[in-house]
Amino acid sequence: MTRRRFLRALGAGAFLALANACGLLGRTPKLTAPREPEANPLWAPKVWPLPGVPPLQPKGVWAFRSRQDLAPAVAEVTGGASGMAPGYVFLALKEGAGEHGPMILDNRGQLVWFGKYISARDFKVQRYRGRPVLTWWEGSVVVGHGVGEYVIFDDSYHEISRVRAGDGLRGDLHEFHITPEGTALLTAYAEVPADLSPAGGPVYGAAWNGIAQEVDIETGEVLFEWHSLDHVGVEKSYVAPPEDPAYGHDYFHINSIDVDYDGNLIVSARNTWTVYKIDRESGRVLWRLGGKNSDFEMGEGTSTAFQHDARRHEEGTITIFDNGAHPQVHEQSRAILLRLDEEEMRSTSLREYTSPEMIVATSQGSAQLLSNGNVFVGGAARRISPSSPATAGCS
């Protein structure tokens, strides 16, 4: 099988899913994920250790006699059922045993492709110049956010571009979204002086500004830039300023950007518990979903806490990964599907997806609508059980 055929096949692959989050899978009634290409799971190459090589090394690491320089972590598949959507599972491991980097697996947990890179996050399939590409963030993590750049690989696994934030900023790990126009939406952070007294902090303090940027991939030109401190006050946060004034207050914590069907932007901020709709021209906040100053009447089950990955879909719906923890607010983490009535300004819960194992994701997470109406959910999680170890997670 050619590499080109392979990437065509994985066009419907899952986005940043947690290896053992299969228990969070659910079925969405009357909804399908937009623009999901067909894929045949039988095209997946079978990758097995050679005879005589133990399938699991100590601490859950693969070993290959043909590639002794590679030692990727093993992903455990804890459950499976019929009716799964076609495609592969994409992981970007950051902690635990083995080497870390972007990893593609089939539904049995067998390794399909592995890139040996340091601190790769947000690994997914996107389209650039009309063709499927693999993308991820690469860099280091500082005080809960990323400092790095974004990598684009073509359908032959060759690097074709590295995208950097503009205006002297460094790209954050949470979001890299390629638009049909050949631009990239990305997140960044900048520590700036700020009056924290409205939030109970010092007058002469510092805050982390949450920044959304749109960059032309070809030229690097910054086309749009939005700063949270220009539009959202520090008093809107559910996180108190740090006791040590030497540390900036991460009051906003931007963690996803999506394009609404009218071309404006949907931005999630973890620490204000709010999803914002932002005018793509002026930067004005058009509405707030959740948090201390919601423009929507929040129906039962629609409020979130420390949420991630707000994604707009057809028919006025939105999916959100509701962490509900750090510190813990909800009984467990969940993915939710909401309908937003922008005339009556009311949010309604259509469906929530939880795990019978009461999984709590203290940070990060995602929820992806699949081509057959299923939902694939992942996060940096732990089970509520003294004997249960923390699970590996993805941004």
C-alpha cells in the first residue's frame, strides 16, 4: 500500500483520542460529522513485533528487532464493539513509559506509524492546499502552556512546512487549525503587567494574556490577533491569582479556536468556564456561553467547568469536553452536545457522554463527532479509584 493511499484512508481518523477512553464512546442521534471522508479499516497495515521479540517490554514499551532505535509506548485497548467508525486512532503521548511523539494506531492498538519527536501535541489530520496532511505542535511546556511551533507533514511523511506565531510570540500547544483559505488559527500566551485587584490580587501584578492569532501559512503574515485582556476582565476567572506575585495569573487559559458557520470564531477559555463567539474583523465578543456573565440561559446540564475543545457543528449544535475538575467541580468528566438557540439565547443539552468508570480528566481533552454518528472522547484522565493509575493523556 502506498503512503498516499494510506493518508487518504486515514482521513476520517480520530482526533487526539485517549488510548483507554473507549468507554466514553457513544452514539449521537440524527447527527453526522461534517466533511468526514470515507475510509476502509481493512487498509490498515498490520504491524507486529518479529518472532522472538516480547510484545511488551518492561513498563509497557514496544520493541522491534528491525528498528531497535524505536521504543514507543504501548496503548492498551480495554474494550471494543461492532459499529465503530472507520479510521485510525491518533495519540500524542506526553508522559509515561516509552518514547513520546505522534502515534497512529488501529482499533486493536497495533502501531501503524510513529514519529520520534519531543513534546508533540495536538496531532491530527487536516487539509492544506486541497490535500490531507498530518499536523502537530512541537516545543516545550512552560507554566501550563506551550512554547513552540507547528509542523505540517505531507502524504509521504515529509515535512513541508513549519508555522510560527507572529509578532514575536511563540505558538502554544492547544490549537493549530488550518482553514480552507490556507491560513492557520493558533493560540499563544504572553505575560503582561495587569491590575489584579478586581480578582483579589495586587494592583501591580501580572497576567497571562490569552491570544488567538490567524497567520498566513505561506507568508507568515499575521492577519488577525485577539487579546483576552482587551475583552475579558480578570474578575471573570474561577481561578484565584497566585499568592506569589512573581507568577503571572493565568486567569483565561485559551485552549481551542474554531470557525463558526458565519466565519466568526469560537474560542474556549478554560479558567473562565466560558466559550466565546468573537467577531473575526473587530475582535468584539458577540456572545458568551457559560461562566459568570453568560449571554445564554443555561439549560439543565449545559454548564461546564474548566472545559476544552469547543467545536461548532451543523444545525446550531456545539460539542464541548467538560473536564469538570482541577479542582473537581463535577462528579466526572464528560463530553456534551448542546443546541444553541441564538434568537431566544438559550442552550439545551442534547446528549452527554460519560464513562461507567467515572473518569475525571483534570486537564485537557477532546470530543470528536465521527462519520457514522459516534463520538470519540479523550483526555488527560484518572479514574476515581485509589487503586487506579493515572492514564496517559493528550492535549
